[in-house]
Amino acid sequence: MRRSAGYTLIELVLVMAVLAVASMVTAPAVGRAVDGIRVRTEVAGIASFLRSVREQAVTRRQAHEVAFDAERRTLRVRRVGRDAVAGGEMRRQLSSLLHLESPTDLRPITFMPQGSSSGGSFRIEAAGPRAYIITVDPLTGRVTTKRVDS
């Protein structure tokens, strides 16, 4: 007797069971990878925000100050000096995925019109062992990020 080219019910059940076990093993790893990408994107966004403030200070030839508002979880920017415009603040909201280690101890960072800054660094922590340090160089105003393991 010839066997047909189809599959038996037992073969289909076995394949479905193997696929179910494989998806149970890989799903948590995919979730962690997606969270890691979100955190890196948020940290890069904060660094980009700081670079933008430096660029504005240079192009407008006026010092700009970035301060952390712990109550609202935002970075806020204001112009410094005699010609500062009231109400002309920029803000960047921090993601709920991140928190600053000690936001009350953070000094504002001032970007000067010549490109330099008052300098500073702060540590951003995410869920798990991920943490990042964002540093603003006082001489050049350059903003860098570095991942550190907690």
C-alpha cells in the first residue's frame, strides 16, 4: 500500500509542540532586547538634546543653561544674561524607563557662546544592570555617553 504525501495528526502536534517550546524560550530574550533598544534611544535623545542646546548657544551668541527639574522629570533650558527672553524655555521630558541617580545634587550645565561649558556629568539608570553616564566636557562642550554596568 502506498503512503500519501500528507502529514499525520501526530506529526502536526509534535511540530506545534516544538514551536511552542521554542517561542517560550525566546520571547523573554526578545522583550529584554527591545527594552535595551528603548533605553539606548532615550539616552541618545538626551545627549542629542544637550548638543542642540550647545549649538543654540553658539549660533545665538548667548549662554544657555540646562537644569534638571526633579519634580517634573524634565530637562529645561533657559537663556542666561541680560537679553534672556522670558517664556522662551525648551523642555525635554525624561522617559519613565530612566531615572537619574541623584537629581537633587545636579548642578545646571551652562553652554557658553564660544562653545565651552561649565561641564558636568550625570548617571542615568534603567531597569536591570544598565546604566549610562552622560558627560559634558567643560573645555569643548562636547557631550559623550558611556554605558557602565551597575
